[in-house]
Amino acid sequence: MPSGVGIGVPRPAGGLLQVYLPPVLRQSSDEVKKFVYKDAGIGAGLIRMLFHDCFVQGCDGSVLLDPTPANPQPEKLSPPNFPSLRGFDVIDAAKAAVEAACPGKVSCADIIAFAARDAAYFLSAFRVKINMPAGRLDGRVSSASDALNNLPPPVFNVNQLINSFAAKGLNAEDMVVLSGAHTVGRSHCSSFVPDRLNVPSNMEAGFASFLRRRCPANPTAANDPTVNQDIVTPNALDNQYYKNVLDRRVLFTSDAALMTSPATAQMVRDNAFIPGLWDGKFNKAFVKMAGIGVKTGIQGEIRRSCRFVN
């Protein structure tokens, strides 16, 4: 697994400090490995969790906070996260293991980043080796409405996607590269049926027929099955997503939208056909995303429990 892991320690304002203490977070990686090897979907959920955490309030573990009487609607209960976001039990297990080895030193925000890093490593058959910095602090604010306002929905067009990522300091190439994470995981039918199957779309006919056999025409909370986002290599973090985009065999409007701009379409082709290109670009974009809006000083804390503020 990745050779070094960082630990949350004081660092210069606005930055992340990497301090390598491999034994301290070995327990965290072991917990992630155990869950991911049992269910690859958990690994996909952990990668998605980092994205959903960082795009709302910055990378501060705010997505982990449970509802309380004072805050009955935190991020995890927002429609983009509930009930689809997975991996909270993995974070709990990893945090407990790290606290047992080194209490009060590693933030929940760092645990999410490390868990996502490790999930990418295991799901890619050890090809994606992300050199993840540490030093994030945990936030104290979590709002369901913030998640709705900041997470790009699956119906966005390419310009909306570019603008959404730009607002977080990520460029168009980062957006295209990070979209490649859709090569793993599953989606509820309700996330794509209304916009891709119930109206004319450019989806490949055979793939559309396959999805109609698995999804109701009008998904409801009681009848909302899930399907693999990548039907070719559903449990592997690889560049198959870009081949699927080219073949028009992707679920979301936002996936298909990558071919509507000459610049992003070329990025799709490059990632699909140049061996090893996407792996390296994903590594860099992932670290860049994991540095969005980190808390410093009195802005944050290191939570004792990832589900509640201290």
C-alpha cells in the first residue's frame, strides 16, 4: 500500500503539512482494505465521500456529522448524500483504530482523505498511488442546504460542470479527470432515468434497453434499484469510463456532456487511448481536490468522534 501517511499536526495557515509516520495510520489502511475487498462498492463510496466532503465547506469532515437537536439537517441527510452515500462505518472503524494507536492527533477530515486514497489504491489493483498530504482540521458546520447548493447534480451540462469545479479552484481538466471515478460504484435509477431514459437522448440503444429492463420508468423511494455505473469493469478503478463515454454507454447527462465541448472531448479521447495517462492525472487532481478549503487554527478541531463536534 502507499508507503507513507500523514498525521494532522499544526501547520502554516492555509496549507497542508505532510509528516510521514507510516505505523500510525497502518491500522486505518487495514480497515479500508478489509471493507473494500469484501465489497468494492464501499471503495467507490469512500472516493465519492471525499468529493462530497470537499465540495461543501471544504475538506473538513462536515459530511460525517450526525443530526442533532441543534442541527437536525446536516449534509449527510441532503438528497445528494442520502441514502446513497456509503462508507460511514468504514470511517468510524478507521478512526477508532487510529485513536487507539495515537489518540487526538488525526482529524476525521484526514481519515476521509486517507480512506479515499487507499480505496483508489486497492480498486486500481495498486496502480493509483496517491501521495496524499495531511493536516486538515475538522469543521463544526454541516448543512443539508449547503450540499444541495455546492454539489454538481448529474443533469449539469459541460459549462455548468466547468463553472462548478472552477468555484472550488479546479480547472476543466481536473473535472474531466475526476469524472473518471464514475468507473466504479453504482447509481440509483432515479439519478438518471428521468433525464436519460424518459426523454430522447444520445445514449447507445442497446445500453438504454439494458437499463430499461432494470429500472422502473418512474422510480420511487420504495422502488429505486441500483445499477453499475460501468458495466464493463464495474469493480476496477481504470480508464474504462472514458471508453464508455465515447461509446455513449454512460448513465448521467453530466457524463455524456463531456463530448459536447471540443476541449473536453479531446481529454476524453486522450484518457481513453493513451496508456497510463489517466492514472497519473487522477493522482494529481485527487490531491488538488483534497486540499479544497482546509481549516486552519481556530477554524477547526480534531474530533474525538467523527459523528459529533467536540
